[in-house]
Amino acid sequence: MNTTHSTTAVRHWLYLAAAILLFSSQSIGQSAIDDASIIANINRQKQYKGDSVYVLADAAFQKVPTTRWFLGDHYRREWITPIKVPVIDIDTLYGGLVVKKEGGGKQTKSLQLKSKTTGQEYTIRTVEKFPEKALPEEFAGTVAVEFVKDQVSSAHPYAPLVVADLAKAGGIYRSNPKFVFVKRSSALGEFDSTFGNQFYLMEERPQGNWEGNPLFGNAERIFSTEKMQESLLKPKYKADSRAFLRARLLDMFIGDWDRHEDQWTWGVRKQDGLNYIYPIPKDRDQAFAKLDGVVPWLGTRKWALRKAKYFKEDIEDMKGLMWQAKNLDRLILVDLTWPEWEKEGSAMQTAWTDNVITQAVNELPASVKPLNGQDIQQKLMHRRDDLMKYTKEYYKILSKEVEWMGTDNADKFVISSTEPSTFTIKHYALDKEGYLLKKERVFNSSETKEVRLYGMNGDDQFQIEPNTRLKSRIRLIGGYGNNSYTNATGSKLSKVYAYDTSLKKNSEVKKEFKIRTRPDSLWQQYTYGNYQYDIVLPFFLPGYNPDDGVFLGGGINYRKYKWNKPGLAAQHRIAANYAFESGAYNFLYEGFFAQVVGRWNVLANFYLNQPDYVLNFYGLGNNTEKLVDDKSFYRIRVEQLVAVAGLQRSWAAKHHVSILGDYLSTQVQEVDKRFVTSAGAALDSSAFDRVHWVGGTVSYLFSTRNDSYFPTHGVAVESAIQYHYSPTRSDNYSNYAGAFTFYLPIRSLVWTSRIGGAILSGDPQFFQYNQLSGLTNLRGYRRSRFSGKSMVYNNNELRIPVATLKGFVVRGKLGINLFCDNGRVWIPDEDSNRWHVGYGGGVWIVPYQRISFTANYGVSKEDQVLYIKAGFMF
């Protein structure tokens, strides 16, 4: 199961939430809801009499944020409104229950119970949530925990009661949930003290044998999603795609966005000699989610935690709502045509009458229903009325690209068409009795742009029938085995591609198909969960320099995914910013295209600075002096246009090579009363002409660093060769640069050292000389302090951890560092033995083990400079 994308999104959103709550965390739990009866009812929870008791879902929500508009109003009243529930004794219920084991829920505490008489299983889980159990370890004990606990109130605590009735009306298998108070009992055994006398949601557990019980379809066997996927690789196992579609239409109807693989179990029934696997949904915690408030609104944008969706009258983001089970959808619903979708959607629309919806909402506790029942009811009716529109929308989303999985036995895929606008695929799987029809579907070319057929294991056959005409792309992916490809149309099919490791020398197949061969399994292997929707992420692009003032701007990051590209297939970053004080602006485009030339990635970047490329210039040579303290005196401004394109590749996560060609157009602004226009700069007027350069760079990086944010051991070797020619000046220059860095742990300390240098030949512009700079290789000095044709530098740093942060706001490492840098430059005809030395120290912090920030104070004989940045200098 591919959860990388989702996990990354969760982490990014938690970082943002923690930052936002730095100023709002004091508002969590500050003002109590004025209801004295609540406190009394909390006490009743531990002191009950008779066969019922008043309880509430979570007393913590009696305190609410003073800024509910910011964190959300949610269902806070519902969580603290007392309801009346029965008191049960598990020793007598269902013929007597015994504890099987403690459950492993991510957000609740639960027990798995088993009937002494029937052997059927039940579960009790706390209504109160403990979401900190599901958080990444780095957030434990921080403000992020408080934030996530607070956001639990966005879920309706009693939603499962409503969903059960709607599922029943739609013919969807489900449990029969009820809220109970479990009293202490010897039947609880070792769990009596921790689980007794508490409020729970109790329901049947879809595991084991449920013959004779229609709730789970009289299932003899019920198993997990992982086991279901394994079973579908066998010829005689088929998914009941219509039953699964009905379940997914229910998810759509009630806005239940949290339908990941662990929220499903699967029953099996036998029919016509085949085993049909049907879905049994469970855990309806996120039905009717209410994600109001500024922070939840931000967090549920398409560029953040897209899967979390606010239950409204209208569905605003279908892909986001159905995100969590999209991989199951693409696996199981593959063989359903639109008429079949339409039939099931219409049946559900008919089943969920006004009366059914009203009765379902009436299942809410009597004290809770007046708070939100009417609102939920109206939204359900509105969504029911629009259900066919939403059904069609999601059908089109899934039909655009279809992935069709074969079996581990031999498969036969037969493709045919009688007219160009439609085509049919029939999938047969080989069993002891011969080939069995496993799936078939008629596709419409206007809806389906591409179908990928995966043969998986076994000796598979792909057959194109006579007279077949195709407008959609068909990819025949043989997998492992001795596979055959037959085209009976009599002509080469431009829309059909065959992928196999053994076809390279097959001239007959070459005449009939477009052949794609590759020695590894990248194109042969079906990977469940590999499919990702393209995504657009906005970002800010602020800036500042003393000449232009503040820059404001932003851009978008468009990430594109493709079936045969692990990770990103392409990325486009486009951004601009503008300085209102001076009118200066910047524009950038950065393009990344994965594995375009074999395994080489293609890079294409474009930058325009008008003007913002701010450097310092103190003159050429190792002996230049700082004549004045005014920092702006040495500043130069360069208008620059840069276009870069080339190849990049990595091996084994250690070797990284790039080969780039580029075009540069530069012009230095001639500003009065600056060093660059003074006699001391020794520059003639041509230094301010626009100059065009063409050239390229070849670079190589070898790195064994163990971490990108805070490396503690490993080495890095960097080298680059650069060449540029100027048709404007009829000049050229070459530059050769390299550096070696090591990281050596000394108990808890880290000593790191870097030695580097560069040699330039030819005649570049004065600001293109090699530079020693306080920002990159010589702390204690200003940016671009020394410029020369050749340079050498050495950086030494001792990083000393002083504390492990376990605070409410930030978790991570805090430390100090001591450093000493030295270096020099050379130019022809200069006699200098001077080495420039800078030293100092600073502090660093690595919050959440995901990013680092440093603040260093460097001292040299001519200056003292403070450097604050994200990350270490090396």
C-alpha cells in the first residue's frame, strides 16, 4: 500500500498547524460552556443506578477555544451533551462474552469480545478519541497533539447510528452499532479496572464465521483488504464490483472521507462455481464531518490535507472526498460500465427516500438530535437529489485511465471493437477446467483515454481481434512469463503498446505493435497504490533587499504523476514577485521531467531578474580593502535572464550527475556613488553593457551523508566544470570547482570540515569571478567579499547538542556550534601571501527532525556579521 503521499501531507499540515497555534494555543480550552448539569452528569458516569445511565462523549470539550471562528465550532455541543444509554454486563450479553484481546485502534481504546455460545465476535471501543496515538513520533507532547485533540470535535460522535439505517436501506452490509455503558465485571478479567464502568460504542466485529447473520451476508469467511487483494490474483475469485459501488455511493452520500484500506473487511459467497468477494464497511467516524473555522478550512484545501472534507449540501471536490479509497476503486470498479453505475446510483437514490432519511436521523440520541439533526437531514436530502450528477462525475474520473490487473496464473486478454467509438475487453484466467471469464467491459473512447492491462505472473496472451479500431491507448504489460501478443487486424496499431523484456528481437511483434522493452521490472510490475492524482500547490515568494525594499509574490507548484514513473513524473514551478517601492520584479520557471532520456531526468529552468540579483563588489584580488562602513557602497545590481536545460540522474542515492546547457543575458546597472562606478573599481564603461553568454555545466556529487537536515556522519564530494562563450564580447571562460566534506561523530558531538576551491580561465565579467563570501564559504565577512580567478577555502565546525527539546510547542534538538573558516583568492600579477580568517559560533535547532535553522555570528579583522538561515552552510 502506497501511503507516502498521504503521510507527507499529514506531516506538512501538522507543521503548519503547530506554527499557527503558537499564537492561538492559549485559546484552546479557555472558556467553559455554561451548563452546570454537565459536571453532574460526568460524575454520574462513575456512579450509576439501575439499567441505564447518563453519559457524554468527551468531557474535555466542555472547554472550548475562545476563538472558535479560528479553530472551528464543529460538533462541540454534541460531544458534551448528556445522553441516556443502557448499562450492560458482558458476562450475560449475547449468551456471555469473553475478552479475546485488546484492540489496536489508532485513536481509540478497544476490546475484542467473543460469544461463548456462537463464537461470533464483537468489539467495544471508547467514544472518546486519543488521536495522539496516530501522530508521527516527533509530535508527541507538543501543541500539535492539543490541536489534533481539539479537531476531534469536527466528527459527529453519534454518526454511526444514522449511517447504519442508511446502509440498511441501500442494501449495504454493516454492523448494528449501539452506545452502551459497560459496567465492571469479572468477565473483563485483567481489563476490568481499565475498561470497566466506561462509555463505549459496541458493534458486531466482521471477522471469522458469521453464517446465519444477514448483517454481514451470512459470510462463512471474512478477511482483510490485504487478503482480498491476494485472493483476486486467483482465477476463481472475483470482486462483487456492484456491491462495492453501492458502498462507495454511500460514502459519497454521507461525506465519509476516511475510507482507507483498514476501514474495510470482505466476505465471500459462492455462485456459479466462483467465489465472489463483497465489501463489509466499518468505522463510520467521519460521516457528516463539520470542518468549519479558518484553520480547518486552510488545512482541507487541495494543496494541504485534501482528503478531509466538510459535509455540505454540495460536493465541492470529488477527488478529495473519495481520495482515501481511490486505489480500491481503481482495483475493483474496473469492469463496470456507465449503465451499471447509473443503475446502482438510481437504486440508491430511490432507496434513500425522505422517510428513510428522516428515520435514520431520528436514531440520534434524543438530547442530541435538536442540535444538528435538521441540518444533517436537509443536507442528506439535497445530496440524494444530486446523487446521479455525482455518480456520473466520479465514473468519469475513474474511467479516464483504467488499470486492469490479471492473475498469478496464465491470463488471456481479448480486445475487440465493432465501431471506433467503443471497444470491448474480455479477461480470461486459466484454471484447472480451462480459461474462465473473469471480467469484461465495454469502453467508450470519449471517456477512456488509456487502459493498462497487467498480465502479472504466468504465460499471458494478449489478442487484438480482426477489424478492431481503437481511439484509446492500450498498454499491454506482460509481466513475468513467456507472454504472447497477437494482432489480427492486419495492420500496425498506433494506439497499442506492448511492454515486455523478451520482445526486442521479435520482428513479427514489431510489425504489429509499438514495442517498449526494459531490462528491469519498472514497466512490468503492477503496484497497488501507485496511482496519484496530479496536484497544484501554491506557495509564497517574498523577498527583501535594501535597494528595492520588500518583494511580495507567489506561485504554483504543479506536480504530475505517471503510471510508469516512480514518484514524480514531472514538476512545474512558476512564480513571480514584485517590489512596489522600486518596481523591480522577478520571475522563475523550474521544470523537472523524470526519466525522459532512458533513466535520465530532464531539467528546464528560466529566471528573470529586473533587477534583483544583488551582489557586492570590492574589487578584484586578495588584497582589496574595505574603505567605508556603508554596506550599500559596495552593492551592485544586475539585470539577469537565465535559461537552463539539461539532464540529471542519480544512482543508488549516492551518485548525482547533471549535464546542463544554458543561456545568460546580464547587465550591471550603473549607479552613481557606488564603488562599482568609482575609479577604485578599475572598470571601463563596457562593464555596464548587456552581455550574452551561452555555455554549460557538468557537475557530480557523491554523498554518503546520513541525513539532509542534520548529518552526523558521512562524506560529500562535489565537482563541477563550467564553460561559457560570449558572442557579444567574443570572449569565453571556463571554471573548475570542487569540494570535499566529511562529518565525523565524536560521541554526541559532530566535527565537520570542508575544503574546496576553484580555478577560472578566460575573460568573464567582473562579477562572475570566483568569490569568497560570508554566505557560502568564509564567515566573518560580507557577501562576495573577495573575487579572484582562483580560490581555496577551508571550513571547520564543531556542532554540540546541548538539549533535546520536549516542549509544548517544539520537539527536536538544540545545540551550539563553533567554527573557523579561512581562504584566499588569486589574480594574475598580484603578490599576496594573505589568508583571510573568520571565526565565531552560533546556535542551531532541528525541530521535529525535519528541518534545521541556524544563527551564527562571525568575526574577522574587518567585520562582525550575523547570519540567520534555514539549514547549515555545509
